[in-house]
Amino acid sequence: MADNKNAQNNAKSVDVGEQIKNRVEKLRTLQQDGRDPFQITKYDVTCHTQDIKDNFDELEGKEVSIAGRLMQKRVMGKASFCNIADLKGNIQIYVARDNVGEESYALFKKFDIGDIVGVKGEVFKTQKGEISVHVSSIILLTKSLQVLPEKYHGLTNTDQRYRQRYVDLIMNPEVKDTFVKRSQIIKEIRNFLDEQGFMEVETPMLVANAGGAAARPFQTHYNALNEDINLRISLELYLKRLIVGGLEKVYEIGRVFRNEGVDTRHNPEFTLMELYQAYTDYYGMMDLAENMYRTVCQKVNGTTIIPYGDVEIDLSKPFERITMLDAVKKYSGVDFTQIHSDDEAKEVAKSKGIEFEARHKKGDILSLFFEEFVEENLVQPTFVMDHPIEISPLTKKKPDAPEYTERFELFITGREMANAYSELNDPIDQKARFAAQEEAFAAGDEEANHTDDDFLNALAYGMPPTGGIGFGIDRMVMLLTNSAAIRDVLLFPTMKSLPNEKG
């Protein structure tokens, strides 16, 4: 059986090679005849395919000009039916020799699937009721020298889809729809924040100190300054400097880079949005996050109740709010309010089979319990509040419970979608927190924060009480487009280089 399959693959490879050779020969013939399509610089388009379908009553009998990729072609002697695909969809065209002329029709018959063409013609409806364009002229705009995957099998190889997204977009309309919707989502986020009075800003990607999150940075070298620097892992510390400077509501949408693994929820470079608002706290950030998710979903999907996998996510109801302590107690049965030392926490972790490191403290182990027992249960929107201080080095303590902080994470479909604080604005406390992070790094925590002296200097000038939040844009897009993996919402996800791609 394996031999038969290999023989089929080899035959297909030879056939594709022959098709490519034929396409190149057709191009050379065109060039020799003075018809080189690559010499064409523009083509006037009056409509997209879906516009014609949506406005048929208005356009019937009128001439339109469209351009797109030839996806199907059925030649029947003196007339042919084809299908043209563009940004918004596809439409049938009818090409008759008597309408386009004998010379043009002879040229048209040599067009290949995948060629990009310009078409002028009259809008009509066939006897079968299909909206079409009766072609009066057709021109080759770009000669495709590669062979598209077979129509009925499409591009199904996942690795090839991600590596050759351009082919994926051609062959799979639903993929194009996802990325069109991604653009709409980001547009509506901006619209929402603009209406709230936020100012969009840009901060450095190359930084001496990659702080603001628990992650390993990518490192590089700045030749002009002869200095080792990092790619940012967060947007936080620079945006807070702007709050110190008096910009009361700021946000940034940008790429961040974390030297970590690749899986269905993680990509080493991803899109993060962080915003900071003076004179509010983490409760204000909860209200903002809930309203933003609900508003953007309604704008993009026309509803606030959406499918995700085999469940239905309801963004219309008030999001649940629960403390991390209560969530761990609910799903693991362990009450950390009754655990009073690091040693006790470690003993309970051993009894529950939770792996931990010697450096871990009670708060770290509470977080490990949360990851093990709670996260996967948080399918509907849930704010998990009041994280331990050990894992929240940039967050204000709770005045009545200084072991914990005014921090929350938003979970939907068992995934963290946002992370927010009442921002720590005490420079003395912040310096002590940085010192604790340095100790953790020395003890083996490669994701610990490092002291940022300039940030401490900024805090010393005075930062008002501030609420801040970070949103994973890619995960938000995954939710609102019902996409199972982060690679499905990244146009060009990180992939291991193939041997011939390495320099």
C-alpha cells in the first residue's frame, strides 16, 4: 500500500513539474508576442464580486469591471464558464467568443487556474438563477507559474498551510474571513478606547531591561552602541512612565517577544494590548474589560452569544468574579486561608501531587494549585481576583490582606484573556519587590523581573493611583472567530526553519 501511495505522489510531482514548465513556456510566448502581463501596471476595478451579488437589482444589465484569480474554468467550444475570486468572494463569469472576439477568446483559452485576470462585462442572471458577469473583455494581469492544490482536496496539510499562508488564503475562504475579522476586531478595540478618551501611543521594542511580565526575553546586540539589549516582553513599564508624565489614559497595541515554547495558545511573538488609566483601580479595569469584550463582540459578530468549539460562550451576562483563594478551594478542596507557612503549603502540594521548586513560597504554590485544578473549569467569562504577592511584583497590596494584591485575570474557555492590577505606585515598596525578584532570579527563576532604576526614578516623581490591564489580542481573536489554535489567527506563525531556509 505504501508503495502505491509513493508512486501516486511521484506521478503527481512529475505532473505538477510538467504543468509549471508549460506555464513558463506560455509566459515566454506572451512576452515574445509583446503581451507580457508583468508589464501591466494597473487595472481599474469598479466592483468586488460580493458587491455585485449584494446589489444585483441595481447593477443588473450594467457594465462592471472586476479583477481576481481564476479559480475554475470550463471551456465548451465557443463559450466558457469560469469562476473569479477576489477579496470579498467569488462570482461566475460567462466568456463567449462572439462577445470578446476571436483573438481574445483564443488567448483566454490558454489561461490557467490561478492566473489573475481583469474582466469587464454586463451583470446578469443565468437560467439557473446564478448571478454572473457576461464578459465583453478579459485580460491577463498576472501569469501564475505555480500550480494551486487540487480543487476538491484543497490545502489541508496544516504545516504547509502555516508556512505558505498565501496559498492557504487563496484556497480556503474561511481563512481569509478569519483575518478580515481580526482586522475588524482591532479596529473596534481602537474605536471603543477612543470613545473612552484613551490616547494611543508607541513605546520601544528594543530595551535594556525587559520587564513587566514573567518571561524570558530574546536577546540581541546593538552594534552602533556596542550594547547587549532585549526585545520587550511587555508594554507596561514605559506606559506607566507616561502616566507619571501626566498622560492620564494611554494604550498601545503592539508586538511583544517571549522566549518560550510554541503550542496552541503560545507563539514567541504575539500581539499585546496594554492600557493604563489614572485615578482608577482594578475594579475599574474589570468594568472596562467586560464592556470592551461585549461591545467588540457585538460589533464584529452581531451578537454577544457565540460558539467556541462545542460550547456556547455568553458575553451578555455579568462576568463572574471570584478570588483565587475561593476558586482553589472550590475546585481542589484545599483552603489556603488555613495554611500559615511555606512549609505547610509544600506539604499540601506533596499530598496533592503538585510539583514545586525549593524556592517556592506559599503564594507560588497557591498559584500552582490554581493552574492545576481551576483554569480548565473557567469556561464562561470569569474574573479571578486577589493574587498572592509572590507572583505580582508590580501590583498594590490589599490593605486588609497584604499577602495578596489587587490583581485579577480574566478567563474564558479555560484560558487567560487579560491580566490587570491596581498599579503599585509606591517607589519604596516597588524597590523592595524588585529586590525580591532579583533573589528569585538568583535562585533559578529565569522569568523573574530585574530592577529597573529609571522606572523607580519615575515613580519617585509620583504616579497617581492607576489601574492597568493587558489583553492578549490573539486569544481574543481566537475566541471571537471560533479558532482552536493561536496559529490559526496569526498570518505568519513562528515555525521551525526548513533546512533550505537556514542561512
